Amino acid sequence: MKVRIAIVGPEDSVQQILYFAEEFSRNENMELVPFSYDKTEEAEQIIQDNVGRVDQWLFSGQAPYYFALNKGLIRAEDATYLTLHGSSLLGTFLEILIHEGNNVNELSLDTIQQEEIMQIQNAHSLKRLNIYSYSYSGYEPAEDIIKFHHKLYEEGKSKVAVTCIKEVHIQLQKLGIPCYRVIPSESSVKKVLTLLKERGQSSWYRHSQIAILGIEVIHSGTSLEEHYYSYEMKHKELDLKHVLLQHAQNVQGSFVQIGDGLFFVYTTRGEVDFRFNDSTRFTLLDDVFLQSRLHIRVGIGYGLTAYDAEQNVRLALRQAREYTEPIIVSVNEKKEVHEYVKQNETEISYTERKWGRDWEQKFKEVQLSPKVISKLEAVSHRYKKNVVTANEVALWLNRTERNARRILTELEKLGLAKVDREEQVGNRGRPRKVYELLFQ
């Protein structure tokens, strides 16, 4: 099976990439699928129309890549772009010398970073070139880049414009400004395609990993009693099974009831990732409640073997049981934990940090779990907040405020927190302590 790689960019860039890669792609067991556009913004529709039809995306330059990435159309692990420096930029300088002669000492250049420009100048004795650069990371509208080149040319500071963007190249030529375009080199094309092929193959293996969904009913004290004594609860569970059977069919999985109110669905990681993406993550929770009026928690375990996946799904469910509201918790083969809370649609990701034997012994002596400390560290980093109160820690860890105060007190003893200040809450009562976390 061939890795399908989409080539996205202006028509001439796409054809240039295909020309460089024609024989190389045949020998490397990959299929190149070309998509061309006139304006960068057209890449959005191209991607939306072809999601799931290709394994990796190759963009002709920085602008379309970051345009798609910033809009959430692609993930960084599924795409990359051709860098237009090194031999590509040097080739453009040589083209200017051939066509414009040796008298061009001032030029304007966009996209490429300043340090890369200086590296080329130093390495190839081009310090005499006075280069006005419009360096940026990410995506910039073509109109702003055109204004940059046009202004310098009108002021007489630049005699030639060098751009990495086709639309800018066309418009500057229409304005009568001498303009040259940087295009990717053959070596850079082959290097990037090799990377994408390896990524695509790795993604296949990843998607074929075993995944187990553990679905468990969240029982209140009342509903637990109903579960044993009422026909109404039995009917709700039948409705729940109907929804879960349909979901198991959608993910091409095997459905098993493990116990009262606990079900497992065996499938693959690729199916789970497709069904539990950012836009559809809570669909199962919503469908279950709509059809059965029951709230559920979902644990997802991934593994290279069925045994590993089952160990991880049970770990995910244990973590999910710390919450009383609907939640999805996943644990992968690296023991990385991702929590998705339905109530406020937030995501918390962390791994049980390897603190070392000495620290783990210290945690054991004060009855603190390394997992809890790792989660607190991860949430603190996520919110970029290391000065906290016990109330905030209680919310982050889904604990009581009393328990959160104990955690902070023990962390202070261990040197992982210190009292930053005390603040009065209301007119009565003792002031509460505000702690600074010292995980760094």
C-alpha cells in the first residue's frame, strides 16, 4: 500500500515538485496527489474536500502551511512545507546576477528568516548585498508583503524584489517592479518527501494499534438503588445498550458487557481517533443521555497488545471515577493521560512524571501520589499559573478544599511549594494562604 501525499501550492510550484519527485516517488512507494490554487486562502477548501483521502500534506511554502495550521485544518504531525532557503535562495541570487548584471546591490526579500539570510551571505561572500528583509513566522496576507516591496522600490532603497509567494510575484510584476521568485530545490523536495513517507507509514502502524473503549454508567445513590429494584432502570440500560451497539458498529468494533453498567468496545486507534476528534468528542455522551437519560464516563486505552490496551483502559476508568460528571479519559501506550471534561469542555493532559526513587519515597512518606503531583504540575503549566490557593487546587484536582490544603502543606514541607502571601477573604475568619508552586 502506497503512502498518499497531497502536494498543495500554486500551479507552477506543484508542477515543479512533481517534476523533481516523479522517479523518486515511484521508487519510494508513495503516491503524490496534486492540488493547485491561485490564492493561498483557496487551500482551506482543498483540505476540507480531501480530509481522510491522503496520509500527509506537503505545502509548497510557509504561507499556505501556517494558514492551514492556524485555522485548525491540519495537524503539525500530518503536514509540513518546503523551506525556501539554502540552495533555493542562492539559486535565485544567481538568477538575478545573470539577468540584472553585477550592479544590483540593494534588494528586498520576504518570508525567509534574517539569520538564514546572513548565513547565506557569510558562506558565499555576498555581504555586499544590502537586503531589506520582511521576515515572519506563520502566515501574512499577500497584500502586506506587496506593500513592503512596493514602498522600498518607490523610495529607491531597493532595485529588485525577491519573494517566495506566487501571488506577490505576479502583482509586483504588474506594478513594473523587477521581481524574482524563490522556488524549492530538488534536494529539499526529496528530503521532505522521505520524511512524509516515514510519517505516513508510522501513522498506519499507530492507527492499527488496539484500542478499547470502557463505558460506565455514572450512578448516583438513587440511580444505583433503581438499578437493582426498578424496571425503569432496566429499560434505561436497554436503551443504553442500543446506543452503544450502534456506536460499536460505527467504529467497526466488538461489543462486550463486562458487568452491570460497564461495557467494553474493542476496536483500533484509527477508528477511535476519527470518531473522537475535536468536533465529535462528546457525541457519544450526548447520544447516550438523549436516548437513555443516563450519564456515562468513558475510558479509552491504547496499546500495542490487547493486554496493554486493557490495562490502560482500566487505568483510564479509575481516573475517570474521580469525577462525578460525564468525562472522557484516555491513556496511551506511554501512560500519557488526557482528560476531557464534558461540563466545561476542557482538556487536561499529563503523564506520571518519573520523579526518581528518592522523590517517590518522600511522596510515600507524606502520603502523596506521584500521579496527583504530576497532574497538578501539568494543570499549572496549562494555565500558566504557579501562584495558587487551595480552592484553585481543589478545582483542578477535583478534590475537597481540605484535601487540597493538605497537598499544598505537604508540598511546602518537600520544598515544592512555598507560602507567597496570606489574603483575607470576607470580614471574618482566618486569612487564607496563597502558595507558589516550585516544580521547576
